[in-house]
Amino acid sequence: MSTARPRPTPGGSALGASAPGGSATPGVSSAPGAAGESRPGCLYVVSTPIGNLGDVTVRALEILRAVPLVAAEDTRHTRRLFGRYEIETPLVSYHERNAASREPELIAHLRAGLDLALVTDAGTPLVSDPGAGLVAAWAAEDGDVVPIPGASAVLAAVAVAAVAGPRWSFEGFLPRKGRERRERIGRIAADPRATIVYEAPGRLAATLRDLAEACGEERPAAVCRELTKIHETVTRGTLGMLRDRALDGSIPARGEIVVVIGDAPVGHSSAGGLHGLTAAGVQPGAATGAGGDGEASLDAARREVEGLVESGISRADAARDVAARTGFHRRALYGAPGRRFVQ
């Protein structure tokens, strides 16, 4: 396991950029190690504000001032943060379109013993944002990767939505269309936990429509827009109500949007035939023997498989998921409801 090491004294930087002064932050290096010393640089994964520039942390500012170079998703966007806090550290672009060509340069920078900070336009790198390739490449070389946590649209939405319990999942952006989208939404519908997704303004109404169809119109949800910004709004209700409000323009199709699909109500049965465990009457570890409640529970589990298949999930994946939750043999779940299973 890689652990953070003390950084050497400050100096120059790589990629043709010059740091405008020495580092005053302990543990941050802006110069290669001393002669004969092999000391790779440290990659800092730095969270930045998701809207309100006042949400940046003191530690993030210290790191951004001290490193010799910052890799930013959009240098123009990051310069606004730098201008607010008088940060003069050189910037280099690093985003999805230039990652293949830029990553070798950034890795060479780190190998030379120079530290690097990674930022995106808002929030934490790698969370539905660029950075995964760079972090994985440097970690594969046993390089130091240090998180500098801060603002998060996911956590902010969970905190204010008032529909998510202590257990929830994050899906990022949903696929735009096709089977992959249907399967992903089907899994959200079958999951009793809350789910958080990001969505583009122009696709909000369509996504709420698809979620209401799969999860049920009465499932609680919230649409969080422009969190931490001047026009921040949080609209709570059911998926059906939120869909209608997005369609009639009551929820503007503008800004950064986080959708929180709330916990499934007790006894919930989703619209697409996606029966939850409570609704289906299936208990983990239920017996597969003949007669009585065992066959009734098996029928319920098979109906749940059928519901998942109707939502677009493959039968193999549906049977695997239901088998894992109920304890039934996967082969038993391939049969039609009412058919007896003999092992």
C-alpha cells in the first residue's frame, strides 16, 4: 500500500510551467528530489465548489497554491476560482477528449518528483467527472494519491432531498437510450434503497417519465437544481408529480440537476411488475420444497423475475439477482409461476 511521504523543498515545475514562488505547505513538493534521491511526486485529487465559490476548503486552497501544476477539466472555469482566491499556480487542461495524450505527460511530471493537483469544473474528480485514468495509472505505479475532500453534489442532494434513508446508491448519469438504459432503470426500480442520478436539463422530463413508469408514480423523489447557487431549488413530491411539473415547465429545464429517487415505501410494488421483497412476500432463504408456503414464495420470486425481464433486464441477470436475495436456486427461478421445481 502506498503512503504519503514527506515532500522535498520547493523549486521549479514540469510541462514547461513555472511556479510563481516557493511552497509554504508542508508535504508538498514543487521540485525534484535531491541528487541521488528517487522520490516521485504526489497526486492530489482536489474537490472544488459545485457552485458557491465560498464552499472551497482551506486545505484545498493551500494545496492549489503550493503544487507546481494543476490539471483542470476546463482551465477557463478553474481560473475563476483562482482569481477569487489569488492563486497563480500554472494550469494545464485535462479532460475526456485529451486524456489519452495528456496522461503520459502528467505521469512523467509525477515521476520527476513534482506534485500535481487534479481538479474538475465542480465537485470531486472521478465522480461523473474526468480523472479515473490518471489516478489509476499513478496508483498502478504505487504513486501517492491523496484526496482533498470538499463539496459534493451527491451528498448535498441526499442531505436536502428528505426522501433518502441511510442506505442509498449513486448511478451518475443514466445511459441516454437503448437496452442499457432500460436495464439500469429496471435495477433502480427493483432496489428498495434511494438512488441518486445526475441528469442534463434537456433530458429531465424524459428521465422522470421513465422512472415513474418503472418505479411507480407514487414513489417519493426530489429534483435538486443549481445546488449552492443563487437559483437553487429543491422540488419534492412523487415521481408522477415531478414528471408532470417537468413537462409543464414548472421545474425549469436549466442548470445542474440531481434527481433523488426516494426509498421504496413498505409494501411497494413498482409499476413495471418489479415486485419488491415485501410486496412479493419473498423472504431470504425461503425453502424450495414442495407444497405450502414454499411453493407460494417460489411463485412470488418467479413473478419478480418476470417483472424484471419485462423492464428490460435479461432473464439470466434477473434470475441471478432474485436468487441472491431470496435463497432460491437460480434454475428454479427460470420456470413459470405455478410450476413445481424438483432439484
